[in-house]
Amino acid sequence: MQTMKNLISTFIFSLLVLSSVLATSTPTMNIINNDEITVTELAIFNSASFDAETEHLLFNTADDISVIQIFDTEGNLEFQLPVMSNQVKINKNLFGEGTFNLGFLIKGDSQVHFSTVTVK
């Protein structure tokens, strides 16, 4: 009887831990994913696309972006680009090959919003 209680208690505890972990994790979705480039979704984007012909990443937001920060894989700031618009065009050749983090500073918002760009 005690073994059955322990088994049920362990099962319930495991179920609670699993549901807690699943509830707190934020899944990342790719909004651009092709043979050349992958970009993770960010809530501030109204749209994002990649123009393969011109090799431009195109981002559109509801509010103006004041600055975009580009970090390498080790977290070092490589570029800081002033924008002052809700439409941004960044050429793929600015990145090189690898994974980069883009930090978007929205006008009137102190939080930096991050997206990941992987150039293949």
C-alpha cells in the first residue's frame, strides 16, 4: 500500500514539474527560413521577409525602431545602427556566415527586443 502511495505521489509530482516547465518555456518560431537565412520570430514584428534577389532582410514594426544592435555569437556588439523608422532594410552581407543576435530598441521602450539571424 505504501509503495502505491509513493508511486502515485511521484507521478503527480513529475506531472506538476513537467507542466510547470512547459508553461514557462517560450517556443521560438522561425519567420524566415530558407536555404540562405533563418530569422526567429519577434513579437514587435508586423512582418519580416528576405528578398533573395537583393539579399535584403526587411523588417516592419508598428512603432519606430530607434536603434538596431548586431551581436556576434559570443555576445560582442559588432554594429549599432540608428534607424528612426518602423521599416528596416539590412543587407545579408553585413553579417557574414554564422549566427547573430539582433537587438531592437523601440522608440519610447527601454527594453531591448532580440531576434536571432543565422546566415548559412
